[in-house]
Amino acid sequence: RLREEIRKEEQAEAQSLRRERSEANNDIRHQDNRNIKQSVLDDFAKNPRLFDSAEKAADHYVDVLAKQGHKRSHRTVADWIRAFARNNNIRFR
């Protein structure tokens, strides 16, 4: 009975360590994407009236990112911009 309890505690500790490592690795992996997203939104925020729509803004930023070696889908970038515009009361023409 005591051995079984010790074994369960060891398994719980091992599982906790695996979860912590996994969360840390995921954070590292996603940090690059968060940085890219933030750079796009920072640039868009400087002059949001430059673009008639989120789609046209996405066209521009997908090309810019591709030149920098960061491939992102048009839909993803447009979603970032749409959400930013909605949260900051920016309306497109």
C-alpha cells in the first residue's frame, strides 16, 4: 500500500514536470509568431488609413513578411488586422 502511494506520487511529479516542460517549449515556439504579429500590428497602427480594407492591408503585409522570410497565410494576417481594427475602433472605407 505504501509503495503504491509512493509510485502514484512519483507518477504525478513526472507528469507535472512533463507539463511544465511542454508549456515552456510551446511558449518558445509561439514567441516568434507573437513577435511577427506585433510587428505587423505596430506598423499598421502607424497609418491604418493607408489601406481600404483588412484584405488589402493583408496583401501588403503578407508580401512584406515573405520578403523577410516569414511565411504567413493571407487569412491569418487579415484576421490579425481585422481584430486590431475592431478593438481600436478603426473603420475601413
